[in-house]
Amino acid sequence: MTKNGWTGDGATAMDGVDTVLGEAAMTTAPGLQAPDALPRGPVVAGGPCPRPEAVTLEGRHVRLGPVEPGRDAADLFAATSGPQNERLFAYLFTGPYADESQLTAELEAAKASKDVAILAIRDRASGRTVGRASYMRIEPAHRVVEVGSILFAPSLARTAAATEAMLLMASHAFDTLGYRRYEWKCDALNAPSRAAALRLGFRFEGIFSKHMIVKGRSRDTAWFAIVDDEWPRVKAAMEAWLAPGNFDADGRQKRALADIRKAL
């Protein structure tokens, strides 16, 4: 025995522990169960999901599609630049942008990346780009994907068009690609983002403390998710909220999204 108490090198000692706890204990020790009798998750049929790509998604208010860096940067920079809009970037990984070319370069890099699928959000009536959002942390083998890097121009924020954009992306992930978990993450101090996630139907799952350092500041990350079992109800609520009949002549909602979801 060594001074650390092991009878051999680390690998040999741990192999011995694995054997006792794994094979021998499971099959011969009194009171222990064989592996097939242990509680485990349900079997999941099928293989990996397709990776999300920058496809076109059509709604009544917005059209989402592949970014065109020059065109989209021109619209987004005009809509989100200036001191009055710096708050939009307080919790994002990038921005605010010094000039339009800086935003163009970022959109070009995102478009070329294999790790994300970025979509431009364009107003159907004007054709103007009013936002961007990405599929990210894509794990096809586990059928998990996150929606993030969301930037809404002030004209898009808190509108039916914004809700529709999020519905289109979630529906594509669940209904078309077959993902089983759809995530939303944000800085735990970002109260508007947390409220938006809950409003849309994401479920709060907890906080990862000291998860990241963003722009030189410590970030605790709040995790939210919708899973495939929950999706039909969440989707039905969003569709009912977006229905023209849910708005009066001045465009004000008649029923809140959370109230519709509770009633389903």
C-alpha cells in the first residue's frame, strides 16, 4: 500500500473499484439490483436530428431568412446605433458597433460559421431588416438546440411580429427538424429577457453561477427550455395569441399569452 492508501497505480485501483461497484456488486451483492432493474430514462428511438440551416420561414408579419450581411447591417445599424440604443447590447456578447462595417463583418463571420445558423428578421410590409436571431449550441445527437444572439430593433421589440419570429424558429426546430429540447439562456440580471422567455412558454430551470465572463464582467446564466412534450400547448397558445381576432382595432391584445396558455 502506498502512502495515499492505493494498492497500485491510479488506473488499476479505479478499475478495481469499477469492478466491485459495477459487475460483482450488481450481480452478487445482497440487496443490489441488476442494471436492467435500475430506474433509467425511457428508450429514445431514431437517430440524430438534421442541423438547423439558414432557411426561409414565412409569417404574416415577418419573413426570416439567410443573412445578407451588407443589406442587413445597413438596416440594423441604422435601427440600433446611437447612445439611446446602447442598452440593447448590455447583455449581448458583442456590440454596440462603432460603425456599419463592424456589424457587417460580424454578420459575415456568423454566416460562414458552422457552429450557428443565423437568420435575419425582416418586416414583411417594408422588407426592412428589423432583427436577427440564431440557432446555436446545436447538438443533433441529443436533439437539443438553443435560440440566442437575439437582437431586435426597437420597432420590433414587444410586438406581435417579435412573437411570430420566435414561434417560427421554435416550430422549425420542433416540427420540421425533430428536436426534443429548445433552450433559451440569458444573463441572470437581464430581467427583460427572463420575462420574455417565461411569457413565450419557456420553463425556468435554474442558474449557473459564474458561468461566463462577458465583456470583462462575471455572468451568472439563467437557463430556460421548452421540451417536445410541452411544445404542442406552447405552440397552440402562441398561435391563438397571434390570431387577428385577439387584437382590437388599435392593435391592443385582448388576452395575454400567459392567460391563453393557462386555459389550454
